[in-house]
Amino acid sequence: MDTQNPSAPSPAHTPVTGKKHPNRRHPHTGLIHDNTRHTTRFTVIGNHLAQHPELSLLAIGLGTHIQSLPAGARVDIKTLAARFPEGTTRIAAALRELEAHGYLRRERERVPGGRIITRTISCNQPGHSGRDAPRPAPRKRTRTPGSKLLPAVPHPAYPAPALLQQAAELLTDLRRHDPRLLLSARDTAHLAPGVAAWLERDVTPAAVRHALTTDLPPEDLRRPAALLAHRLTAQLPPPPPFRAPAPAPTARHPLQTCDGCDRAFRAPAPGRCYDCRPERAELLEAA
């Protein structure tokens, strides 16, 4: 006689053993760390850089290398290109990525003698500069559902109000060249530092406008501000070459009238000209 056991689990609810669980990964697949604790010659790198979702692999590696260097090390494009197999073009693009995301700052500084140099500052945690005073916690910005944040743009070394105002006027004028580039006040404020960074590098407003408005896609632009932010970052030109200051002009003495022959000559004070000086006459008599 067939009898059913009500305490036996039905086939549809049979528990799966641990070794046969479909979500359990095989213990020998994936990454395995074989770590040894460092006691000397090591650098602490944040995962926000090592696993940055927007930086290229070259930019992440270059940022890690720069953070491991001692203070005073040269990190210009030529020095890095001599150290690594990548060319100057790829290294320059990686430096611009790091600068756009806050891992590098380039500041101009006038040294004794009038020469202007560029200081490169490496930030191991963007937005938390150790030289700045503690700031209050930023207020949370409310944005409409579905809207996306704009990409970061480069910032000028000296954000003067007049420079930012010129950049904002240039962005506002773009709609006259292409109606699709009609920007909101919020987008203009976000993009203005990027345009100011171009203007600070001796790029004319006409050249900036040409870089932002030429070769646009023929179709409608869904996010014109995002496209402009990408161009401002990807096509950022290098800083202009620094030229040595021109030598100061030599001072010219005023014209004087000779007390002996009334001939005009240049001297700091009135007196006799070279030919009428007593020492000149003694030389002529001795000859």
C-alpha cells in the first residue's frame, strides 16, 4: 500500500547543497592575492584612483607613478616620455585627464628675477587639499530625476572674475553660431572654468569658439553641455612657452653743454666734454 510521507520535502523545494549552489564560485577561479606587508619603500594609493571608473588605464598608472615620486621630482611631459615607452601625445592626454578629475593642479608662480614657472601639485585625494582650511559640509544638490551630471572640466590656475565673465559670455554667444548650443545658466556656470582655462593659455576667443562649434554631429544634440565639456577637456591645449623677460633699456644721460667749447655731449651732470678735460690735454702734450 502506497503511503505518502508529509514530512518529506517535495522535489521542487529540495535544498541545494553548498558545493552545488549555482551562485557559489569555484574556489580556484578569479583573482587570488598573495600579499606581503610592506615596511619600506611603499606608497598608499586610494581605490578612488586605482579603480576610477572614468580615467583611462594610462592615466591611472601615471597618477600612481606621480604620487610615488618624492617632492621636487620633475613630472613634465618630456621627462615622463623619456621614462616610459608611451609618447608625448599619450602622456599629455593622460595628464589632462588627471588634471580634469582633480588629481593634478598646475599653478604659475613668479620666482625672484621675474621669471614665471609652473608648479605641478599632486593631489592624492581630490577635494581634500591639506593646504585649505576646513570647509563646512557641502549642501546636497537636488536635481531632477533622470538628469545626469556633466563631465568635469579643467580649471584655470588663476580664476579671476573678469576671466570667468569673459568665458561665460563666450558660452552664451555660442547659440548665435548654432541654435542647438543654447545652454542653461547652470550649464554655463559649469563650463565657464573650462573655457577660462583655454583663455588663460593664450588661446583667442575666436579659436575657442571654433573648437567648440566645428564638426558637430548633424543630428540633434541631446546633451550639448556634455559635448562641450568633453571637448574642453580632451582638446585642452598645452600651456604657452615661457619667454625670458626682455632686458631693461639702458638709461641715457641728458644732453649737456661743454663749459670749454660749447659743444653738446651726454653726461649725468654739467661739465666739460671728453676733448676739453684736463687729463685729455695732458695726454695730447705727452704724445
